[in-house]
Amino acid sequence: MTLYIHNSYMRQKEAFSPIDRTNVRMYVCGPTVYDNIHIGNARPLVVFDVLTRLLRNSYGDASVTYVRNITDVDDKIIERAAENGEDIGALTARTTANFHAAAAALGCLPPDVEPRATDHIGQMIDLIEGLIEKEHAYAAKGHVLFHVPTMPDYGKLSGRNRDQMVAGARVEVAPYKRDPADFVLWKPSRDDQPGWDSPWGRGRPGWHLECSAMSAEHLGRSFDIHGGGVDLVFPHHENEIAQSRCAHPDESFARYWVHNGYLMSEGEKMSKSLGNFYTVTDLLDEFPGEALRLALLKSHYRQPLDFTKDGVREARQELNRFYRALAMRKPALVEADVLDTDVYALPHDVTDAVYDDLNTPLALSCLHAAADAVFAAETPEEVLNATGALKAGGILLGLLQADPEAWFQGDGDAAIDALIAERIAARAEKNFALADEIRDELAAQGIVLEDGAGGTTWRREG
């Protein structure tokens, strides 16, 4: 099946054709580890995890290399460590560990390679020297800057004109710059700041340079996909293109550029002052990671997403329904006298959806149709076929990988209360079949419901 993805560089959806089918390569910008990631940072994690799963499904695990970097030297890190009175190494170690825990809780597979900026300073210096030699960069006052006018098509990715680029980059208009749009490749470091020896004095790399060096080191000078949030299009990705293509004019750098859309929170831009700034770590204290993942997948990745806690609660209810359907598989296996298996055939409607530019909302509607088929099934064979389709489709999206019993027991009383609330809502809507399904599911867990004038209460038996 052909994968179609929207290429930001060409501004259109294109059939994906890798440079080498046996060596499909993708680079995605990872976190700058100065703080715990927020839910906006989580969106690209989930989006590109799904894309990685699709690539591996198409070309095989061994033929796909997914690189996602860690930026562990940056002005934000220096400033946060000073604010905390904390050693920079301790800060980046702690926030990196929290990042890994958050990514795992969201169901994201680890990348094949996770390079750190501080391990690639030599490659960055080599890249700068090549740019200076080709007269695309120059040294001034301990800095090295990329000279933007030397690249005629600078700005093609973002589509910005010169005035917009200078304003959007928020670049320092320093007297040593040859052009206001020129950006930093290397900057001097004070004695109390991280720094490395270089031909231009002790200093540290510019942020844009880091990704150009790390992607070339681990994927080569030409590779297939470069991904990230739409907020990175300018100036970060625009500057990566400038550095990489000017340093290696015979190489293509990234052939496809894939960007996920902006994220709003509770209807507004996320802000601590508005009380709608959610870190993944804090959200995980309230919701299962799988519910956060599903909430992020319910909107098309290129569209803006308004993240709300109510949306996560709805996602959790949907997962309850999916897991109730999957729970019917075990009795069906016994009745059909067949062995349980983890091998499931991918349903065509789900693959058609996700291979069409990662249309996860449509794919999720297909999963609901599969759940409908489970509940409507009249024979064990029909249950097995429908649950198999549901499970396989879920796996492709990074969902439904828990055991149903563990899912409902994992959150203890909170999960039971959520199911009871769902049952109450179903009864109010006169959906008595769903209400009965929920009662039966709870009964299978030893939970007895008692409906009375004061509402529904529950107790454990045995």
C-alpha cells in the first residue's frame, strides 16, 4: 500500500518514495531538556510515533531508522539552571529522564538513535568550517554567522519574504552582522557557561546547527523525512536547510518535510497565567497515558488541536468501550476451541485511512465500527474476526496494547467510577444495551452495582 504524506516543502500531498527501500530514514526534532514537556510537546511525539509504525509496517523494522535528538546545550538550559541554582548536568539528566518516562507513558516507541548535542560538537565545528570555506559563513567578534544572502532560495520552506523573515527570526541586529537576517552558528561562552574550544575561541553551537550536524551524522547528508511541529518551520527548519544544503550542495538533505499543527489548550493559547498549561507529568497523575494519546489522535495531525481535559475524559470512555469489546475475545476463544494469538490481520479501512496522510480521526471511526461488530456478533467466529480487526487497527495507532482486565483494574476506583458514570449516561440516553454491557463487565471484575434513590453505588464481591 502506498503511503501519502503532506510535504510542507512542496505544499502538497505526495506519494512517499524512499531513497532506499532497505534504509528508510527519518529525523524528528526532539526536546530541549530544560523542563518537563507540556502537552503541546507531546503532539509531535505521538504523530511521528504513528508515522514510524506505518513505515515499519511498510518496509520492515530493520529497514527503518528513526532518529530523534536531545538538545542538551542551549541558552534556555543555562538560564533555567541558574534560576534553580542547579548544575546543568543534573538539570538535563533529570528532565531527560522525565521526558523518557512521559514518552513511554504515551505509548511511543523509543527512537532507533537518540543523539545528544553535546556529543556532536566536533561534527558541528566541521560543518561550520565547511560553510566558511564555501563563503556561506563568516567569523566576527567571537561569533560565526551564516550569511543568508548567499543562499538564493532561502525562505522557500516557510514562504516568507525578507522582511517577514527578519522580523520572525527575532534576530539580534548586531553591528558585526553583514546582513540583519544572518543567524548564529557559533557563539562565545563566558567562563561560567558551557563551552568548547574551537578555531573561533571557546564557545557553543547555535541551536539550528545542532540538528544539521546530528542528522548528517546518523542518517547521511540526504535522507527521507524531517519532522517536527509547525512552530519549527521558521526559523529552525529554514535555517537547517540553509546550513545543510550550502555545506553539501550536491546533497538533497531532507526530501519530505512533515509538520504537525499548533495546539491550543482549553480554547486559548497555553499559558501558566491562564491556568491551562499542562505538563504531561501532571496530566499522567490524572489520566492514563493511553487516554492522552487517543485525545491527541482524534484530530488530524496537520490541523490545529484544542486540547481539553474534557476531551481526555471522552477519550478514556472510548477506550473503555474498545477494551470491553476486546474482553469478549477470551470467552469466544474458549467457545470456538482455538488458541489465543497475537497475530491479527490489519483491517483495510484502518490502513486506507492512516496511509492517506495519517488520517487518524477516520481510522478511529473504523475502530468504533469494529467494536460495533463485536457487540453485534452472534457467533464465536464473528467475535474473533471483529476483535482481531479492532486489536490490529489499535496496534497500528499505538493503542489497545494492554490486557483488558489490566486496563479496567489499573486505575482502581477511578476506573470503576468512570464506568459507572458512563453507564448512568447510557441509561439517561435510553441506551440500555450499553448500560447492560457495562454492568456485565464490572460484574466480571467482581464489582456489584446497586441502583437506589441516592444514585448508583458499588461493592466488591469475594
